[in-house]
Amino acid sequence: MELEELRKKAIYQNTIDTWIAVCGEKNIDWYKTENYEKFITFLSKSGLKMQKFPLCIKESGGKYERGRDKTKFAEILSESNDPNKAAYTVKLNDTNLKIIRQFSV
């Protein structure tokens, strides 16, 4: 249900927020950057259309489960030039949500 809540806010979302929502649905630890990288790789290989998203790290923050900081997570990702550790914009329509929900670690 977490992805549906995210979609209600806006149909286009960044992949970091989408990742956190997917993890909430699947009871996955969202703070592991290597799993985020697998998520982006999966979305790319699935043909999901994504646009590079210039995420402003200071504005991306907020505390999530167990007090983990989304800003710190984004900072860790930004230290790499790997495109699978970047943030993208993705459309959360029914077709894309079906693909996103197929992801598994």
C-alpha cells in the first residue's frame, strides 16, 4: 500500500522515495545502498522509462524507520558516478507499479 500512498502525492516520483515505499511493502531494509543499486538495475532492464533527477540532498531528508536519515542515504549514493546509484524520476502509473512490485532482492 505504500506505493499507492506515494502515487497519491504525485504521479511522478523520484526513485529514492519509490525505493523506500517498495521496501515498506516488502519489508526490506531500504538503507542498504547495494540493494538500491539492484533496484535501479532491475528497473532499467525492465524497460521502465526513467529520467535523471537532480536530487537536492538537503531537501530530500526526513527521518524514517528506526530514525534512519534519507539525506545521509542520498549523500552515500551521490559519492558514486555509477548510474545505478543515481536518482531518477519515474511515473507511478499502473503498468510501472506492476513492474516495480516485481522487484526482489
